[in-house]
Amino acid sequence: MTAPKPRPSALASEPRWVAAVTCVAIVAPLPYGLSRLLWAAGIPAGIDMELLRELHSPGWGSLYILFLALLAESTAVFTHVFVRSRARRTPAWLPGVGDRPVRPSLVIAILLVPVGVLTWRGALHLELVLNGFRIPDHITGVPDWSLWAQAALVWTWGASLAMATLAYHRATRAWRAPPTGALQLAPPTRSKGS
């Protein structure tokens, strides 16, 4: 018995930059999620201990921090499952909606939420550039390197997720278009008597 041939990637027929940007959109939230897990455990990775105490972590504040990490990683998984694979059906392992046809407009609508949040955060980080690359005085508790790393992450993740979503939109438009050579109604013919 021969093993089934692996299915070619849905991105294989698209330009390489689409696959690269989509992979960046999937991988970019991983450092964010990891840092938030460390914060929730009370480890001040990239922030001062005083700021971590103000966030009530470890403690009740850890729940909020873990929720942020979960949102970031859920976005990465969602992007991998739907955008990268160009899946036409939902995975069977999803409870309640498994093995149903994918509605590309719903996938895009869901992804527009993190794209919007990342755009907003990116605009806040833009203050660093507008301030002549100096850290504003009102930002305390975060070392300069950490603030710049977070800004670079937000800009990279936001731009790659937006481009991957746009590429997904363009690719899935073809799903909704009538196939070439499909039967079409002929225009009505006029009889000579009318």
C-alpha cells in the first residue's frame, strides 16, 4: 500500500512574498505571547519589577496578561489554519463548526479586529519616531530596548497580518467567481414579428 501524496501548499501558486508575509504574520506574535507568559508568572522580562507589581502580577493581574497572550496566539493559529492553508472547510477538530464550508468574508472580518488593534498600537508607538527617536518622559517602567523591540514587533506583525489578510481576500475572490466555461443564459432572441 502506498502512502498518499502530500497535498501541495495552497500558497504554492501565489507569489513567494505572499507565503513569506503570511509566515511572518503567524510567527510574529510568538515573542509577544512568550513575554506575557513570563509576566503572568511574575518574571519581569522587558519591564521593571515595579511596573509588574502595578499590573498585579503574579495575582489577579495575571489573568488579564494571560488573556492578552491567548488572543495573540489565537490570532496566529487562526491565520495558520485559514489564511495560510486557504482552507475551504473548517477543520473537523473545531467544536460546533467542524467540517463546514469556510466563509471567506467571515475570516476577513475576524482578522480585521487584530489588524485594527495592531494599527492603533502601531500609531501609539509612532510617537517614538515623531519624538526624534527619544523615549518620551511619560513612559516609565520599560527599558528603551524593550520599548523599541515592542514597537518593531507591533509594526511587523500589524503590516504582515494586514498584507496576509489582503492576499487572502484576493485569493478567495476566485472562489466566488463563476468558473470559466460555466453555462450561462443566452440573451433573449427577438422574433421577426415583434
